[in-house]
Amino acid sequence: YKFNVSDDAGPINMIFKYDDSGDFIDSFDLSEDSKSPVGVATVGGYIYVLDHPDHRVYKYDCCGAYLERSRILNYDGSSIANPKGLAIDIAANEMWVVSDTDKNIYQYSLSAAFADTGTPLPASPDAIPLDTNQQKVRGLAIDSSHLYVLDYSTSTPKETRFYQYRRSDGVLTAVSKVLLEKTPSNNKLQSPAGAMFDGVGGTWLWVVDSGTNKVYEYDITSLFDGVGSESPATNEFPLHGDNTDASGV
């Protein structure tokens, strides 16, 4: 299904599945070893879930059956600190993880991540440093040429934006307008918790918000066109009544 939203309510965390229209379909329990899901990537018929306490990625089939978990994600000999988003490009054999504490985006080999070596998985030495204006990382999305880091300001006013980085060299190429709910409310997002890219039939970025318990759609074309300072969502849908602690999509 198109949308797989992780929920961190515990004691057993879950994935809630929604179809293209945002209608709830099903849910499944995550592995008992997955203590705090902080990112989701749905690609190639699999659901990958990034976990914070043990710095691993858990892999499930499309029906929710647990398959395997990755090696511990490292950078320069240490576990990455406070991971907050996951993005995967299967064709390029790339897995990307963003750290809120390190303020870096790390690249890993997807195939090496799930090789049963018993050793930590080193990231590429060329980490992408985040822009110094980024305050609180809340998610990561990917398309063919860019990475999109979802950021929530810790200062007043509380505002949510995407920072767009070029995959080839890590250069910051654009900062989005402030994300709003769909009109007519035009309220700012309350507690963004994850992001994903959808290139089917358009170029869309989706954001899940654990404060409003909704998922919002934004058109990349208008989000980064430089016209105006705010961008209302083009679409939105509510989460299931039990999906109250969203932590990734």
C-alpha cells in the first residue's frame, strides 16, 4: 500500500497501512526488538523501518511479515546519534539516514546493510552536513536527484520546511515555503513526524503530523517556486483513530 505510517505508542509499536486515497486498510505489529521507529521507507514491495535505540533498519514484506534487520549503522567508528529519517533508492543500491544530533545525512550500501557479517555498517565517508539554519530534523525523503530533509523550527514561530540537497554533491539547492494545512484552515503544522516522496502521476512530498493526526500532500513544483512564503497542502487525510503517535511515513 502507498502509505505506511509507523506508530511509537508502544509497548508494541505498529505500522498502519493506508491506500492511495488515504483510507485505512490494515495494521501490523513491528518486531519486539524495534523499540522506537523513527523513519519508514516503502520500496520494491518491502517496508523498511528505522529504529532509534539500536540504530538498525528492520525489513518487512508488504503484508507485515518480519524478514530481517540491518547491521548497526555507524559513521567514523561510532553509532549515528538520534537518527530521524530514512530514504532508500533500490536501483542505486543506496540507503540514506539523517541524524538530528549530528546534523548530517549518511549514505549506506543497501545490499551491505543486510549482509549477515556481525559487524557494524560503516557509512560513506562523505557525509552531507545540514544547513546551519536547520533546527529540528523530522524526516527524510528522496527523488532521483535530491534529498529532502523535513525541518521543524524550535524557535517561535514554530514552522515546518523542507531543505533540498543535491544527491550528487550534497549542496543545498533550495529551502521550501512554510508548510500549512490544507485550505481553508491554512494553519501551520503542529508536530511533523516524517516525510516521503511520491513521483507517481506527479511530484509530491507527503508529511505526517502527530499533532493533527493527519498526512499532508505538497506539490514540489509550487513548494520551491519562490512565490510567496507559505504553501497550503494540496491534499490531506486523517489517520486511523489508533494511529495517535505517528513517527514516520
